[in-house]
Amino acid sequence: MPRSGNQPMKALAGAFIYLAPFFIIGVIARMIIRKRMEGSSLSDMQDLAGQNRRRRKVFLLGSWRDEE
């Protein structure tokens, strides 16, 4: 049975249809988070926790560190 020449295009279209919604949702979520976090920084968020927040070890970019 001969193969149709547009098989790669069908695969590409299928991949686009499958992946596009995830990309769009990610972009929208990123815009919402940026808007809500405008003017905030990590130190601001830590200050909200107060002096009595517990210290903990966190995993960041492939290494463990103590949270300050």
C-alpha cells in the first residue's frame, strides 16, 4: 500500500492540536501570576511569615540548602 506524502504533516498537526492547549494555559497562568505578584519579592513573602517561622531545608536547582 503506497504511503501518502502528507503523513508527516498529519503527525505535526496532531502534535500541535495536542500541545497547543497546554502551551496556551501555561502562558495565561504566567500572565496571571505576574500580574498578582507585581511589586512583590521573595523577601517580602518571607517577611509576611514573621520572625517565628521555622527554618527548613529546601531543594533548589539540584542542591539542598538551608532557608534563611
